[in-house]
Amino acid sequence: MRGRGHSEPVTPPLPPLALLSSPLLGPAVWGPVSQVLAGLGWDVHLVPGPATAPNSGDEMLTHLIAHLPAAPDLAVAAHSNAGLYLPALTRVRQIVSSVYVDAALPAADGPIPLAPPRLASFVADLAAPDGLLPPWSRWWDEADVAPLFPDPATRAEVERQQHRLPLDYFTSTIDTPTGWTDQPAAYLSFGEAPRPNAAGRPTGAALSGP
């Protein structure tokens, strides 16, 4: 009598993974991470930054939508200010999982400002007479910025991709759809994690990053 064979469990393929960077920086901040993830089998897509500084949240959202990989299902990781766009992206794409990497988190729904009050006050003081902010790495003392980079070459590439955002960008808003908090998501914090809400999800905005 022939014994029944035992089939090995089938592991579903990983979805393409899109990495979103803050509009203040660029995809260079994801460089080492993307290499590690690719080595683990992920199909990694570094979403490019806009060619010029965005003037509003809607402008940045349009750019992100246009540059997401053309796949039916996506995993997305967003760093810093890019976290505010992730819920809005779920309205136009099938995002099966999200990771907020030391990222700003929007409210549950409705229009939200791209800068909470503390950050809005901070950047208002930095703006030049023409309304433009300095590049992000010049927001802070050199003693605080230098340790963030592993070597001069990495710093040079990150700084090459920085934009001088207009103050108007931070006073604009973006609409957040209802229901995004019900979707699979995780939060990776490099410092103090946001406080969880009643559903166990972090709330508030991360102010320690760009």
C-alpha cells in the first residue's frame, strides 16, 4: 500500500515593498536598509523624491502615487514625515501592510496639518525672508547632526538630495481616510515611541526626525 505523501507548506510570495522617504530628505536615507531587505528576498522599490520641493501635501501625495510600483498588492514602509501620506495611499492602492519608521502619524480621519503645533512653530523660526527653510541637516547643531551619518560619503549623498521646503508646505493639510487604522501596520521607533491609543496603536506625531 502506497503511503500518502506529505506536501511542504507553501509560503506565499512577498509583495513588492515600497520605501518612502521624507520630502525633506531623499531615498538615500533608505540605501543600506534596501540592500539588507533585498538580501532577505524582498522586491524593494526606492520611491524617488520629487525633482523640486513640494509646495503642499497634495503635491507630494500626487508624486508618491505616480511613483509607487505597479503591482496589485504592496507593502509600504514610510520614514518620518512620509508617514502622514501612508493612509491616503490606501485609498488608491491595495496596501497589504504598512510600517511607520520613526514616522509622523496622522489622526484617525479628516484633514491634518503637515506639522503639529510644536514643529510648526519651530520651522516658522527657521524660514528665510523668501519663505524657504534651510536644508534639514542645517536645522540642528553640527554636534547633533554629525553622529547621524556613518561616513562623509553617506552624508554628502543624503545632503545632495535634500530640498529647501517652503514654509507653506508645513501649513498645508492632507486628508486622511476613515478606516486606515484597521489595516495591518507596525511602528518602528528609534527613540521614545508614540503613546498607544485605546486600540493599542500609537498616536500622535514623531517630532524627533525630519
